[in-house]
Amino acid sequence: MTKQNWEIRRLTPDDAPALAAFTQRQGWPHGEPEWRRLIDLGPSSCFCAARAGALVGTVTSVLYGQALAWIGMMLVDIDHRRKGVASALMETCLGHLRAERVQRVMLDASEMGRPLYERLGFRALHRVQRWEGPATEFFGRRFRRIEAADMGAVIGFDEARFGVSRGKVLLRLQAEFPRLGWIDRDAGGRVHGYILARRMGERVSIGPWLHDSPWGATILLNTALGAVRGQVVSLDLPDRNPAATSILADRALRVVRFNTRMIWGDAAPPQDEPAAIFGVAALALG
Ligand SMILES: CC(C)(COP(=O)(O)OP(=O)(O)OC[C@H]1O[C@@H](n2cnc3c(N)ncnc32)[C@H](O)[C@@H]1OP(=O)(O)O)[C@@H](O)C(=O)NCCC(=O)NCCS
């Protein structure tokens, strides 16, 4: 396959069914809802490579204003690898982000993807552990569900700890999965932590998961796991927060793989609060 055989173009919501079939052929679990969400969140910043109308590769990016873009869904058809498809997709995407004057570009790299990103000028920050397993119920205190009216306070809380406003993503996740978000908010209205989850096929992906104390983070996780007990869940934990790992350690969940959180070029990462971030957003959202 020479470069002339394939073209790179923007993704549109109409591509969602073909994208779901493409990812499932490659063994990734993302379906139409995940693709629609990513294209809605990044309407001009998600791209594919297509050959004779058929998808051979994808990459998505979601912009958090100009402060940060998050890259995900870097996937090339197994029969079209090592031919420059991923490099060309990344160059198109990075060119677009540069034109948008985005200050930082970040991603979570698989072992397979890491050399590609290093070649393009990304550097490693820390590792992210993927935990998976059945959700089991823990008895004890529970926090309440997030209401739409909490979202302004949740977004402000998150920005002060993540370092960049993720408002549009958090609003979308809460609106799409209103029964899968919980909050620790005191009588004075102050937020101490929150957790969101979303369904992906038969599974539940948990994150973001933030709290100002390990004690509260534990209750948040217990609340979420109790609500989806018996179902398979996955969580992505930054390994620079050892408290997160120790909360997970005595449950039925196991580490199934590691990703590497990376940033492009010399940019400084957002000024975040590592001790408050127990679980990241995961699945191409940061
Ligand atoms: C990681 C992945 C996206 C790379 O896609 P790709 O299209 O094969 O990547 P490229 O072809 O641009 O680069 C891969 C290699 O092929 C080489 N290459 C590029 N063009 C080439 C060509 N025309 N002929 C021969 N080799 C070529 C590159 O130099 C690179 O070599 P290196 O790894 O030894 O340095 C792909 O392997 C994949 O989909 N993996 C599974 C999903 C995954 O892990 N994605 C990353 C998530 S973070």
C-alpha cells in the first residue's frame, strides 16, 4: 500500500456505525455510543485513514479549550500496519492542534503505541494502571448521586485538581449516564470529591474519580461498585497516587495492563493535584 492508496479525512457522526465495526474487528470494545461521544466532543479534531472507502486507521482528539488536547483511539487495521498510516494520522491531528494554538497535547500510550509517540516528540510523565474485574458490594457509608444542579460545582472542583477545565466532557458524561455519578458535597455546598462511570457494552468504565482524602475516595468507589455490583468494571489509576492503588488492592479487581501518560514537546503538564486524582477519565478522554 503506497501513500496514494489511502486518504486522511475528518470523522463525522455518520461514520459511527462503520467505526464501531472497525474497532470491533481489531478487538477493541468501543461501539457506536463511544464513537458518537468522541466525535461530538471533538467535531473537527477526529480523523481517519480510508482506503477505497474502507477504514484503515483512526485517531481522535478532544480539546479542553486551548489549554489541553487529549488524543485517543489511535488504531490501525492489522493488515495495514507498519506502512506509515498511524504516523500520517498523528501528523494530521497534531497539525490541526497546532493551528488551533493548543498549549499541550497529551495521551495515554499502550506499549505498542509508545515508540510511535516518542518518534513524534512525546515524552513520558508517569504510568497508568488498568484494573479490571467484577464489582463487589462493600457495606457502609454511601455518597449521593450527582444531580445536574451539582455540575457547576463539580466542574470547578475538578478544574482546581486536574489543572484544566474539563467542563464539556464532565457535562456530557453526567447527562449521558445520570445514574452513574456520585458526589461528596457538604451542607455548605462545598464539594470534596466525585466519581463518574459510564457503560461500554456489557462493561462499566469508572472515572474520573477525585477526592481530597483517601477516606472519601474509598467511600466514593464503594458507592459506585455497589451500584453496579456483579458487573465487570475497569478503572485507570495513575501510579503516582499510591493511595489509589492501595484502595483497589483488597478487591476482586486486578491490574491487566499499563499505559504511559505522555505529553508532546516541551510543554509543562497541567498544574494538577496528584494526591486528589484516584482514577483518570480513561477511554480517550484524559
Ligand atoms: C500502534 C499502531 C497504531 C501503529 O500503527 P502503524 O500504522 O503501524 O504505525 P506506522 O506505520 O506509522 O509506524 C510503525 C512502524 O512502521 C514503520 N514504517 C512506517 N512507514 C513504513 C513503510 N512505508 N514501510 C515500512 N515501515 C514503515 C515506522 O517507522 C515504525 O517503525 P518502528 O516502530 O520500528 O519505529 C498500530 O500498531 C496499532 O493499531 N496497534 C494496536 C492499537 C494500539 O496499541 N494503539 C496505540 C494506542 S495508544
